[in-house]
Amino acid sequence: QVQLVESGGGLVQAGDSARLSCAASGGTFWTYSMGWFRQAPGKEREFVAGIDWTSFNLYYTEAVEGRFTISRDNAKNTVYLQMNSLKPEDTAVYYCAADRSSRGVTRQAISNAASYDDWGPGTQVTVSS
């Protein structure tokens, strides 16, 4: 229903910043809650950040709180993840996800991968020391 494409990943140095973008097409983006997840090799996919459809509720996992910022531009059908003070442990494939039913309005819901209907293919972020 909704196609998502992430961009902005790559190789960065520890302490540097990067900005991920997720472009959505094929739906009413402004009605969706959006989230970012990441998965490192051999580890489970984990929630990183989420923003509900109103942009009133923003949530972050403790590992990135204070360093990462999620935002959205409904006019561009795009959600962003600004990543500052990157650490080697941030290395992972980062995935953008859309909740077309706007289930994710609470921390519990928006951090749950099961809340999301559509996923992007992911973009690799590698942080070297």
C-alpha cells in the first residue's frame, strides 16, 4: 500500500552526525505514524524512534535519547532521523516503517514493530572508531 525508501546511510566516524530520510509514496502520509528501527548482525530488530501522525508524540529508545531526533515533513511525504554523536554501537541497518492505522500514538504502541504495516528495505549505517 505504501512504498518506503530510506536514504542517507553510509560510513561515518564516531562522534560525527548523519541524517536519514525516508520517502513515502502511495498513501496519505499525513495520517500515518512513522517509526525508525535498526538491526545489527546477529541481533533482534529494535525500536529507535517514532513520531505519531499529529507530530505531538515523539518517542526514542534510551540508547539514542538526547542524540537522535525524529521529524517529518508532510508536504514532502518524508520522515527524517537526525543522528548526532554517533557511536560504533549505532552501527546497523536502519529501517523506516509506516503505521497506516495510526496505532502508534503511545510509547508502547509506537515502539512495537507489530504496529507497522509497511517497511522500507533499509539503509546501512556504519560508525567507525
